[in-house]
Amino acid sequence: MKSISDRIAQANSLLAPYAVIHGGGLGREYPEPNDSTRFPFQRDRDRIIHTQAFRRLKHKTQVFVTGLPAVALAKAGHGDHYRTRITHTLEVAQISRDIARTLGLNEDLAEAIALAHDLGHTPFGHAGEEAMNECMQSCGRIFEHNDQSLRIVTVLEDRSAQYRGLNLSKEILEGLMKHPTPPRAAGLRGTSRTLSLEAQLVNLADEIAYTAHDTDDGLRAGLFTLKQVRETKLGFLAAEKSKERKTELRGAIVDLLVSDLYVETESLLKKFSIVSLVDVYASRVSLLSFSKKMADDLGELRKFLWNHLYKSSAVQMQAKHGQQVIRDLFAVYKKSPPAKVLELQKKTGGALEEAIKDYVAGMTDPFAMQRWEAIKI
């Protein structure tokens, strides 16, 4: 078997000149010897997958809380196939690897960023995040799930007595630190700033994944029809492609978005003369992007989802209940913190409110409901 250094050199020879090389260059906060068989970003990926925070994602909401609302359940018949936060994460990781491979970028780095990007999500999805942010703002602080993801891998998760956190490569921390959250309002997107191309592509893979699977889940739930989806430009093109290829609508949406991304990205790399990683970091524009037309079409479909899915009475009913659970837990724990909160406060050395946030944000939907029911007795 070839040595790890020879394998890394061989793998680097296959990368585009503007990719982050295997082995990186920024290092880790706490220096460690290289693994004898795994590349550095592979080790990071493995550390992320084996965290408790990653395992908890299986019981955290994507759109539907613990399956489906009753009205949708009656229409769809079963809720086991709807996305959770962990299935969303896995889909983002898969799309990220595919894009990275096609563009000659570092697949391991893109995958690791993708797997960690939603670790900091609260229970009850984005509605839960809004409620947690309200609680923190009342204490003069804020909550943002991307910041919490970074906090999890650098402070809250333990793997060694020699340091706090996972001691991930700094390229991954950089990707998490600057991973923007695009608001789910119509046509609005976050803006990338001096990110590696691998980090930029995860942002877009996230957008591609949730647009496609939220459309799929909304159809399954009976909240809208295929005929309604076809009234949007992207929905029509995807439906026609799906019909022609006899494939799922979800796959057709992904294919259309990714194909457009490849063409537009190649054009941007040439336009801005990007021939090295230094050029990427020096640029002041997002180098991975959709074409103007596709961005407009995507915005139209997202507006449709905003009105028919995220703002539907069924989803909003769940969202409001989830927000109340988080507000109540935060208020009760602030007056009478449980032992776990005090342990977290001692571990992190922060304010009580920060420890409450860490505890409640880390809960799964079912556990948050159990704790809420307990304080209501």
C-alpha cells in the first residue's frame, strides 16, 4: 500500500488548481500528527459523523414536526418518508460531493462542511430558531444556527482530554463560520464572501437540496399539486424533464439546477481569471452561482414554496407550538436551571443564558416535548 503522503500527492494532482488541496494549509488549532490511512478532511468528516449532535439530527425538524400535521397525514397516509434534519444533511453532502467532483474541487472538504453545517439547528426547524433568537435577544444576545454549529464543533463536543471540541481543520471551521443562511422569503439569497469554492458550493448545494426535497415533501403531504408546481417556470421544466426521463420530480429539479451551476461557474472562473486558490480568496464575488435566468426561476419556485408550504396553516400550526415549547423551556430554566444546564455553564464558562441556549438548542423535537410536558405538570 502506498504511504499516506504519496496518496495525498496523487490525489492533489487530480484537483483543479483553484481547489483546496488534500491536507489543507491552515492546520488545526491544536497540532496533531497525520493519520496513517486517512486524509485530514476525511478524519474531520468522521469526527463530525460520530458526534452526538449529528445523531440528534435524525429527530430534528426539517419542515414537518415529528412527521406530519394531522391534516396532511390524512391526505398523505404516512409520515415516515418526510425529510428530517439528518436526511437533509445527507442530501446536501451528496450533492456537494457531486458538484466538487465535477468541478475538480476537494470532495472531502465539501462533504465535511456539508455534514456539519446544520449541527446547530434547534428543535422545530427554522421556527424554533426564531423563538430561540427572541429568547437570546431578550438577554442582549442573538442566536444563529450557523454560529451554534461552529460552537458545537469547537466547544461543546468532546473527543479528547487534551483540547475542547473536535479540533477540525481550519478550512472546515472557515466554511462553517461564513456559511450564510439564505432567508426563505421569495428570491432572497445569502451572499458569499471570500470563501473557498468548496464552502461556496455547500451553500448552493444546501439551497438545491431543500428546494427539491421541500417540493417533494409538500406534494406528498398534499399541500399543493403537481399542476400548481408546473405553473412556475422551474417546476414546469422539471416536470417535463421528469416525464421524459420517467424519474422523480425532485431529481429533475436537482439536475436542472446543478447543470446550470456548472455552466455559469465555468463562465465566472474564466471571466475573473481564477487559476489558483489565492485568486479565489482574493476575489470579491461569488464564483459559484446560477445564471440570472435560473436564479430568477429558482426564486419563483421558492416564493411558491413560501406561500404554499412554509406559510401553510398546517406547517404554521406546528411551528407556533414548537416556538411556544422553546420559549417556555427557556423561561423556566432561567428561573430554575436543571443540573444539565449548570454542567454546561461550568464547562463553557459562559453566562447562564448561553448554557440554557446550548441545552435547549441541542434537544431533539421529542425530547423538547417531553421536557415541556414535564414543566407543565
